[in-house]
Amino acid sequence: MKDKFFEKKYIIFDFDGTLVQSELPWQDLKKSLISLGEDYHINLENVPLTEIIYTLHYTPAKQKVLNEIESFEITHNNKFIMNQLTQNIIKSLARDGYKLAIFSNNFKQTIQQVFSDYKMLSLFDIIIGRKEVKFYKPIPEGLIKIIDYWKCSRNDMVFIGDNELDKKAATIVEIDYYSINDFLNLFKEDLNLTDE
């Protein structure tokens, strides 16, 4: 019996940690943002990177933070790697008529460049990145934009992610959620989709 996932027609993916894995020097970005925080008298030592970004987002440093992160991603966009299994699954879903989108806290330009390099950019209907929303996950602003774009029933949609922020965003807008591991496991028995 096929999983209910295959009844969905509209699939939204997170980017980093879901469609791709990154080998970026995040500590370098963290040091830079901690230094930026000091310019605004904000102590961010021993604070996780995600929390640093959220904290600075709601300060006058917001634009500088966006510029810093965007420059960092563009400089290292060759370090976002997609494995063969994931590539094969995405191509197979697109071939079978599923509608695909991306909602990520990464920058749209980064995502577009990565998928251009893989010659897969045209497979996605819409990409919502960091600059396309005012509020980051778990606030589901990006999911709502995609829902509005597709004008489809939420029952026909599913969001694939890799962490609690993704899961919470899906829960808020009442669409089904699969972790990337559960998603990949749906396909691993398919002999036509190998991870080699």
C-alpha cells in the first residue's frame, strides 16, 4: 500500500539540510556576526548562529546582517552538495507531474545558482528565500506565499524539511510534514532511484 505522500500533488522543500548538504565554514560567519553585534552593543558570545541571526534581524543591523549572510552564501555556493538519490527523486517527481517549490532561510539567489549548476532550476515553480519574507521560520510566511501562488487545497500539499522549525511552520498552516529522512525512505526501495 502506497504512503499517503503519493496522494499529494504539491511538494515544498526546505533547502539546506534537506535538498542539499552544506560544508560551509559557519564559524567564520558566526564570528563576523558576533563582531557586528558588538558594534550595536549586543553580546552574542556563546549564542547559536541561528539565534544570532534572529536577534540581529530585529535591530538596526538587519540590512548589514542580510548583506553579510548573502555575501557568505554566494562566496561558498559551491559547497552546497546534492546527492544522486535526491537528484533522481526530484527529477522523477517533476516527470510524474508533481508541482515543486522551495521555502528556505537561505537566499533565493544562492538556491537558484545551486540548482542552475545542477541543471534543475526549471523543475521548481517558485522559490521563497530569506529576502522574500519579513519573518523567518517557524513563522510560515513563505509557505503562505507558496499556497497563494499555487491556489490549491492545503490537503494536496506537503512540506519536506530537516528540523523543528520546518515542522512547526507546516503545523501552523495545517499542511502535512515529512522529515527528509522519512521522505527519502519512501523512495529507497525503488530500484530505479539509486544513491550511487
